[in-house]
Amino acid sequence: MRDSLRKIWNVVFVLTLFAILFSYAMFQGGFVSWFLFFSFSPIFLYQIGFLMYSLKKWNVSRDISHPIIEAGGSVSATIKLERSFPFPLYYCIIEEVFPGSLMKVDSGKEKYQYINQPNKINVERSIKKMIFPLFRRSMNFTYSIQQVPRGEHRLQAVRIRAGDIFGFVIKEHLFEVSDEIIAYPNKRILKIAEKFNSFEQGSVASNSLSPNNTNVTAGIREYAPGDRFSWIDWKQTARKNEVMIKEFEKEKSTDVLLVHDSCHVEGMNPLAFEATIEVCVALMEEFRKQDLQAGLLSIGEKTAYFKPHHRIGNSSPVNQHLTRLQPGGTMPFSVKVKEEIMRMDKGDLVVFIITQLDEYLKQTIQQFRLRTKHVVIVLVKSSDSLSVEERHLIQQLHYVNVGIQLLNETKLSKDPIEVKIG
């Protein structure tokens, strides 16, 4: 409707100017008045041609250099314009229409200094470029997007605005050009202060972590190339007159379950939520390096469970889920987690990654503590926003042997992030 009114106004305006000059020449007469009229005639013809000229027939495309990046990185894009008929245009303004998901920046670990002022990461991205096409059939415009935030961002449109030299007529058209930018979660370095393993026989957890334990002997066998000298069983070697090697009981990979709070609450801190995503990715990567089987339970608008065999590479279902994940739902995490966690099999270690702690959640964790060996809470919160009630709940959980790790702006701004498990 707006475009139609603009076209009608442009036509009326040009015809009115022509009518005024023609009337002036007819009634005034003389050389000067007719000279003005005929001098304006080429401009009038150009204006008529420009009114009839359509921008809709332009071919607009976008080329993104690296559509898959890590959060905080930059993307270079080139907008290409092609037209079949070289109608002379004085100027043309190319504008990229950004989605709302790109209206914030990710500066890596430095962003957590604003965890008490999360609005400071919000920006108004605007990319406009004026070019002077004249008779050119093809044009292009290259720009870059800096500090891309985590998520899937879809660029859907390019706006083209063109006008004549006098500004009498302005044409505008919105071209639907769809491209996607995927920014995977920022990979942080994380150090686990204490680690747990369990043996195939027995249920007591050990604070040492290694792929194979060399203290528990399960049997003996003949020597094979690659065996260590320290593994030789000298007594059996002397008895059988052959080099015999001790076989050790292999440690069972600790069953680790990460429970992530993806529920939306009124007034939640978006930077704290981003920190939980980064901590979740870093924990899974650290567990993977230590040959531990770690699963993920994401509880938000929808509940997603990923079994421990999933790896944390960019193409893995876990990382793709964490890339798209945004807080959602109307039910509190403390309510939903009780429904979901009781369905899960107990493991050796369960890590809750949350941004809010309340009485109901504390009671749920206390009940679940009876079903598993170790429960750890990673609470992401700024120092100033930690309430007296939450401090009291933290003390109560300490009394029932639930480990709590508070990650504030100071700890999140450091590399590596140190998390105590135990």
C-alpha cells in the first residue's frame, strides 16, 4: 500500500511540474518561457522513463565467505546486483536487512565484564552503501559482520533504493535473498579441579582419572610387542620360562550426565545463559579428552536428551542443539527438572548447569542425591545478583554433600575456567 501511494505521488508530482511549466510558457509567451519549457523536456522524459523503470527485475544475490564460524568471529559478505537494461541511474543505496538475532555482539570472554549490564552487548547493526551505477549492468558491495553472536542467523532481505539527480522520484524495492550464518558456541578452555572414576567391580568412586588402572591385577598373559617393562610378572615368568605380562582391570568410563537449564524466566540474564552454554560445551569436551562418557539433558521449552556416545564436534547433534538453543517455555526449571530427572538412569556424576537456584530446586536435587554417587551444581551468576536466599540455599546443599561451583564475572573472564567437581 505504501509503495503504491509513493508511485502515485511521484507520477502526480512530475506531471504537475510539467503542467506548471507548460502553462507558464503558454500564458507568458516569449523566448525565455519557451526556452525553460523545452530545457525541462529532456528531464521530463527521463523522469517518465524512470517512473516506468522497474527495480523488481534486478537480480540480487549474496555471497558469504565463511557461513560457519565460531561465536565472536567475523563474516564477510558480498552483495551482487545485475540488471539486463542499463537505464541511467544517478545513485543507488544498498541496505542489508539484519535479523533480530544479530542485534548483539559477542566479544568472547571479555563480554562477561558486562554481566551486570547485559544490555551493553545489544547493538543496532546497519549496513548501507551508496553507489553511482549510471549505465553499469553489474555492481557489487562487500561488507563484514564483526563479533557474530552464537546461533543460527538467517539473512533474508536486501533493500535497494534508487533516485534521480533532483530527488523528484525515489524508487525502493525489498529483495528476498536468503542466506544462513551458523555461529557455534565459543570454545572455552576449562580445567576440572577434581575428577572421578569407578571400577568395574565395586561402587566406590576414585579421585584419579586415567584410561587404565595399573593397581588392580585381573590376570596374566604372554608378552606382546608394545607392553611395558613394568608390567612383567617375574614370578610367573620364572615358573613358565616365558615372559608373562600382568593384565590389569580396566576402569569403567564414568557415567556423567550434564543437566542444562534452558527455561525462560522473567528478567533472566542473557549473558549468564550464554555462559552456561559455553561451560556445557567446555565440560563435555574436557570429559571427552579424559575418555569419560558424558550425556546431556537439556530442559527448556522442549526437553532434549543426548546419549553419552555423542561427541562434541561441530557436526554433532549436541553442538548443533547448543548452537540453536535459546531460553523458552513457561514452566520453571525447578518444576520440569523433577519430572525429567527421575526418568533418567542414575550415574556416577550428575552436573546441573543453572542460572537460578530456589527452594524447590534444592529439594529436588536433595532427593536425586540419594539415587546417585555425586551431584555437582554449576551456578552461573554475577556476584552482585546473588541473593541472601540463594546464599542460604548454597550452605544447605553443602551440608548434604552437594558440591556447588559459583561462576561469576571474574571467573568467566579468565582462561582457563576452573570448575571443581567433587
